[in-house]
Amino acid sequence: MKFSFAALACLAGLMFVGCAVHPSPQQTLVDDRRLVYVETYKAYDKAEKEYLNLLFNIERMPEEEELWILKREKMLELMQLKELMLNARAELDEAMRQWEMHMSDIQADMKTLKVRSVSPNFTGDASRRTSPGQLLESDIK
């Protein structure tokens, strides 16, 4: 579980680099879903440690009725947190998929735009030059 979380955090960190200045709604959604997943994971991890501690106490004092009741309650809590964590992960994956689609749409839009730089220092056909010594296709003939 810790490996997948570390890989997810690394992947998310790499994906966030490109849109750090003005986050898109898709990026904000990914950030929110990631925080929900991380907090749910922390709650599950804490409950799991408490459950293991409770099991250790039951081994030491099996005659304590209260420990067995606590064990059942903690097991139910673990199952609920597991469901919440799996749902949060599914929502995070969906948000990341939507963000990736958004990013690919932006990249496709950028490819379709044929923006050429026009130099204000030249006029006419020579305005396509980016420097005075640059040769154009028409100069080569």
C-alpha cells in the first residue's frame, strides 16, 4: 500500500508541475481528491494500528469481554474506512483521467494553432525573419 501511495504522490507531483501558476478546474479537482485520499489513508492506517494493538491486548487478556466488543467495533470501522479509501482512490483516478484528457486537449489545440512569429523590424515577406541574417525559403532559390 505504501509503494502505490508513493508512486501516486510522485506521479501527481510531476503532473502538477506544468500547471502550477493558474490551476485548471480539473487540476483543482485532482488536488482535492488527492487530499481526501491521503486523509482517508491516514485514518485507515491509524485505525489499523489501534486494531493490532487491541489484538495484542486480547492475546494477553482473553477473558476481558470489553476487549472483544472493542475488537468488533474496530473491525467494522476498518471495513468502513477501507471502503471510503477505495472510493476516494477511484474518484482520484477518475479526476486524474479527466485532467489528462484536458491536458491532451490543450496540447492538441496548441498543435493546431500555427502561430508564427512576426518580427516588427521587417516588412512584407521579410517579416518572417527572426534575425537579420536568417535565410528564407525564397532567398535560397
